[in-house]
Amino acid sequence: MHNSTQAERVAAHNKYYRASGFMAVIAWFENYFNFTGRSSRDEVWWLGIFTLPMLLIIAWVYYELPEIGITLLALLPVPWIALMTRRYRDAGMRGDIGALQIALTFIVIIVVYVLPETWAYLSSWLLALLELSGTAMGVIALFLPSRALPTVEVDKQ
């Protein structure tokens, strides 16, 4: 379900702007590589609700079939980075900061699993710091209201 007008979707460069419910999940997949435009709080909140059970399923798959679980997990960073880039921009923040924070978090998670035990202590502290900063930025991005969209003329056909 869309809660936006055609003019808002054009101005936001996102045909799913203010999508809610299952449409937010569809928007997440269709905007997989969309790093331009904006996304509303609704899209992020609904996707968060969808992602929790999805991560539990991926964890179960990883436990049973590690190769498939890792493959599924590897598909998650790009759409999340794209979504949070658009959301930060919508909230009036720099989108690249959100993208960088999420990308670094995923990189550190991978490094934690690849590095030998001697580095695990250091990498776990780095991960904790990234998660703390990411949580703070994420909460800010989730609760900040959307900035006003620019006025765009839409052809009425």
C-alpha cells in the first residue's frame, strides 16, 4: 500500500516512497541497487519487522546448510545499505555516512569470522563500537521526520 501521491514518488525518486506493509518488502527488493532518492520511516520500520523472522530463518538454514546460509546472508548488505542511504537522505542527513557505517559493520562481522582467535578480541571491540554508533545513527534516522519534498509537476494522463 502506498501512502504517497504520484508527485511525492517522483520527487523522492522512489516509486515506493512511504510504502507500508508487504509493499515495503517488495520495495526493498525492487530498490536493491537504488542509492538515489529517498525512503520514508514507514519503509524502514516495516522492513525491520520483516527482517527479524527472515534472519531467524537464515540462521536456521546456516545451521543446517552453512554454504546456503552464508550465500543468503551475503545478499543482505546491499539492499540495507541502499535503503539506509535513502532514509538518511530523507531525514536530512548525509546518505553516504549511513552507507559507510553499515558497510563497515558487515566488513567487521566478516573479519571477526575470518581472523584467527588472537585478533578476535580486537575485532569484537571494533564491532561493538560500530554497532553502538550504528544503533545511535539508526535510531536518529528512524525517528527523524522526513524533510519536505521538492515540488514536482506530474503529467496527469
